[in-house]
Amino acid sequence: MRTISQAIGMLFLAVALGFTGFTAFAQQGNGGQSLMKVDWSDPEISTFIKDQATNPPLSVGPEDEVKLSKLKLPVLAFDRPPGVVERAFGLQAKPALKRDIVTDPDNPVWYTVVDSYDGLTISVEADLRVQQHLPADTAIYTPAPSATQEPSIDIVDGEVEEGMEGLIAEYTIHKFPDIPYRVTIECTRATKKHC
């Protein structure tokens, strides 16, 4: 069984190459909204840009690339099916991937990538908009981030939750430096034992 850190390693990073105007965009606040800052100098982003020319992500088609190139944040999504797909369907019987990318072209500061297989859905979403404003004097206590700290996983199981038949697992990782990327894996009753 793969650990969360191994699954995160399978995420690909897509970066809008035209991000030079992002600083002005972020400072203006996008229509009055506060936005999280992106650390475009992050080594992971720099490495991806260098490698992209020789090893483009296999799961990104031309239409996807057009949508992703307009975003004002780094995009994480799965470049190949994670281990849960191989366990559920086997290498030979793996169903075709159906990918949907949802963004707002007028407000390109959030996205959702939904990968659907037969009985299994994996989504990754991120949003630069600050969702809550607190008074300036509010004390906020958060643990210091750790490079080795794995995200906590929330699981909703049909055996525990009334009316639900499958399983939902969800975790959030923070990157570049603190953008929350939420990964959700939804399994039907048929694929649940492999999740």
C-alpha cells in the first residue's frame, strides 16, 4: 500500500509560464479579494519548468494545457493513475481516465481537477482566495510546518455513515509555501476494499 508521501510524489506540477504579471495581480487583490501569495522561486517549481520541455506530463492534453496556462497558481494533479486505481482494477483491466478541469477564466485563482474511473473518482483542488478575514489583533496558533510531517487523512466510510455506500478519503497538503491543495478520493462499494 502506498503512503501519502508516495502518492504526493505522483502529483505533477503545471505552472502557467506567463506568471510574470502575477505580482501586480496579487497586490491588486483580484476585485477586492485577498489572495495568498505564491512563492514562484520555490525549487520544486523551478525544477518542473526545466524538466517540462523534455518530459511533459503525459496526462495533460492540448485543451487541458490551455485551461491550465491561464491560472495564477501552480497546479497539482496526478500525472499517472495512483496505486489505488491499479489495486482496484489491475494493470491490464484499468478503465480509461476521464479528466475534467474546472476553472473560472474571469477569476483564474482557483481550479479543480477531477479524474474519473469506473467506480473511483480522484479530485485535486486549490484556491488562492482567502476565505476568512479576522481582526488584525486575532491570535492564531498553528503548529510549525515540518517537511517530514504527513497530512492527516479524513475518511468517511459507508459502514459508519448512514446512507453512504462507498468510501471517501480526503487530505490536504500545503505548498508554495502555504497554498492548501485538497485531494479527495471517492470509491464506490465495488472499489472500496482497494481504497
